[in-house]
Amino acid sequence: MKYTHLLLGLSVSVVCACSDNLTDFIQSDRSIITGNCCRFTNSLTDNPPTSLPSGSRTLLNATGSLQLENRIFTYSGNTWESDLPIVWTDLSGTTDIVALYPTYTDNLYDDLYSKGQLEDILYIKDKFEAGQEIKFQFKHLFSRLTFHISEELQGEIKEIRLTAPVIVDKIIPATADLKLNAKQSHTTITAGDSSESYSFIIPPSENTGLRVELITNHKSFIKELKPQAFLSNYEYACNIKVLDEQSNIGISSAENLIAFSLLINNKEYNGKSLSDFGITKDGITTYRLLNDIELTDEDCKRMKPIGMYAKGFNDTFDGQGFTIYNLTPSAFNGKSGLFGYTSVNAIIKNLCINGAKANLQDVTYLGVLVGSNKGNIINCSILNSTIKVTDSSNKLASIAGGLAGISTGTIINCNVLSCKFQSQTSGGAAGEASGKIINSFFVNNTLVRQGSGGSRGGIYGKGILASSSGSLTVSNCYVDCYTSNKTSFGIITGQDASSYIEHCFYRYYEGLSTGVTNGTNLTKYDVNFIDTNGKSVLSSLNEWVDTNSLLHPEYELKHWTSGNEEIPAIFIDIEQREGGTYLKQE
């Protein structure tokens, strides 16, 4: 399933003209409310702006310096008008405003499914200074799910049925809060045509598994979508295609992953071949995950690092948004990770590793994903993993990182969260690094010093000198990393040799340095994810993406959206699965 988060927006400006000729309150003789245009921001399609028709009505509630209870405003074609004037109780305070569009005669949303599907509701919930210009920005109260139909299905669809296991009972107009009912489900039925996409309004909820049925002229298909959170004011996109002969080519089990790790290293495995797991097109072979995979300790003992030898893995590995759980990487020739070596042409993308663990001796480079990376790591996540490397002889360097032990290639649109690394040199992205680290984040990782010497950093432990592998550039990243042991530690890097850091943000902790000596636009941020200039870090990250997406289209930079208290910003489409959601015949 390919999910892409898109922020929905509607802008409406409100100006309240006031007179101060009364002692007890300030009253306007008319309200002037303008603005009537809506469009999806960052939409996958170029949807034209939508204008609300004359006669449209919105319901306003306000508390504080402005008191309004279920007040209806009607659009005249140019302005929104109310039968009664706005009355300010004072000009020194603030007012909390809630607005809903559309409204009903009884001011209640008792039947949100009157047309057979959940109605799209717009709302405002914001605070404004009394007596000042009020500018509204409407949002969508519910979520929207859009199915993009593969070419072979277009024109063949008779009907799409989407079942949500939760319904909206009602909306409270004064607060715009929702009352959900998880004991009832609702199926929305949409007639098919030759369209490339179909959209459905669905209730926002934390963990919802949807059921989609697609009825064509010849067959019926069904898919239970994996439960996930659906957020208010976001659109989610899902690609749908019919299972074909090549769709089941890939790695679908722990046994498949073991076989692949041996075959890619020129070893035999039970009559299988690499063609069972990959597809070659235009001279490029892509190996794919088809499911989440949970590994046992015994599974891990049978696996080998993918690309054991110096020439390394030289193809593309597409995780398709799936996760490998409980990996214990083995070691070969001083390198350890799911992948041992990757060449300059290698691509590892759309893969998550969760709960990896390793306690190894005498390994030079250990990365949860790659021991030694010369290639491209794209859209990958490392979560909740614990890595320890010790040196029995006290002569070897032990270097560890979330994505790579050492990386001289490119790391882009990646993240490492809540991991623990104990080695001589360690970093969230890589222990040692040159090349590029772009548009990524590293949060809540613990870096423990093992032995003497070495360097530790929230993004990378140590930059590699230009004379040996070229310099490192780190761009548009943010990091939150704290340690009580300050020795050879930096919030960004322990040692930045030949590194250049640009447009990056770090959570500031008193007494800790960034470790950076060469960079620009390196900015602190606080617990609210606001930088020292008073600007949202989230906005700054996206502005950089917008600019550099045009300058460097080859990077396919991801946009950002709000996360949670621990992870303030995440990627909008971090879970996308490029292969799409496959339907099976019912």
C-alpha cells in the first residue's frame, strides 16, 4: 500500500470593522468576510481551485472577547454576511473561534451519511486577537483516501466498495470535536467509470483497517488494508493493480531472505535462483520484499551479509515499505549488517529494520543496514535497535552506525530512531562518513563510548579526510541526541574532518557542542520545534526541499509533515510502496 500524506487547506480572510462609540462594548455595524477558494496543497494531481457557490452557509461559534453561538454566515458571491452584527466585549483579550462548513438548518450534524457516504466537512479552530483582523484557514475535518487505478483496470471497473470499521456519530459544533462509534461500520459504494482515481472521505482514527472491494466487468477482487492511523486534514493515496505473473517475484518470507543472502554471494540453496526474487528491466535487477518479515535467532544464524565480498552488492533492493524485524546481522571480513558491502551503483530503498540486535567482537564496520556503503541508501528507517562492538585485542577500531558502519555514498530521506550504539566510533547515520547525507533525521539515539579514542555524533561519528575518500556534505537534516559523557561527542558529529554542514537543525542541550567547525545555517531548535529565529523548523525543512527539488531532481526529495512530541517532523510518504496494493480474486 502506498500512502502519501497531503495537507489539505482552504483559506478565508475575515475582517471585522468596529466602532468604539459605546462604553460597555465595541460593536460593528456589519461584518466583512471574504475569501472563497479551496484546493489541495501538494496534491498528486493539478486539481483546480474550488469555489463555494453563492448561498453557501458556514456556522460560527466564538468565546472570549467575541461571543457567537451557532451564528450562521451566508456567502453572497463576494462576502459572507450575518443577520446580526459582531459584538466585541473588549479589545484587550483574545477570542477562540470554531467554524464549520457546511451547516444544516438545525445546526447539528446528525446525519453525516445521508448521501450514502461520509460528507466532507471543513472547519476552523483557532485563537485571534480581539479587535484585530481575523484570517481564517479552513481545514478538512476528516481524512481522504484516493485509489489510483492501474492502466489495465481503467474502464473495467463497475463498482468500488470501501468499508470503514468505524463511523462518525456526530460533530459538536461549538468545539468541532468528533464522536466516533467503533461498534458500527459503513460501506461507501462508488460506481466505476474510466477514471484513473477514486476518492473516499473516511473518519480520522488511530488504528483503522479498511476493506476495499473492486468489481470489474469480469471478476471481483478484495483487499484487507493493513491497519494504520488516518489523520484529520490529510489525504492518503493508494495504488491498486491486479496481481500478475511478476507480482509474486520477490522475498516473501524468512526462508526466502536466507536463500537470497546465500545466492547473492554465489552459494547454492535448495535449487532456487536469484530470478525467483528479482526482476531485470533495462539491464537493472531489482530484488523486492513482498511482506513484513520476522526473523528468529535461528534464521539469523543461517543468513549471510548480502554482498560479502569487496565488489559488494551491485543491484537494487526495494523494501516496498515493508519491515524486517529482529535482525541479528552476521559478520564477514570485518563488515557486518543486513548488507556487507554495497558498490557505487547499488540502491537500497524503502526498507525499515526494527528491533535489530548485535553483540560482536573484532568487527571494524557494523551498520544495521550496511557495513560498508558506497552506494545509495534511500527512504530507509532503522528503529529500536541495539548494537555493541568490542575489540578483544584493543588494537582494532570498532565503528558503528544506524544505516552504515562507514558510508562514502549517498544517504537520503532516511531516519534512525531510538537506537543504541556502543562502539569506539558511532553515529546515527554512520560511524564514519564522506559523500552525502541529505534530508534525513536522527532522534533519541544513545551513543555509548566503548574503549578509548574514537568519536561519537548524533548524525555521524567522524568525517573521513578528503585525501582518502572525498569530503562529506550534510544538508537539510535535524537531530536530537544527548549524552552525559561529553568526551569526543558532538550533537551532530564527534569529529567533522573535511565535512560541510548546511541548513541543519539540532536540539540544543546546555554544555554540549555540535562538533561542527565548517558549515552554514546551522540552527538550534527548542521543545516546540521552533528555531532561534522564531520560525518553524518544519517550514524551513520543506522550503529547502521545494528549492532543491528543482535544482537536484535526481534526489526525489521527500516533503515533511508534523510527527509527535518525540519526533516533531516525519516524511509525508515514508511508508510508500511503489509496487502498489495488489488485489486478489474473491
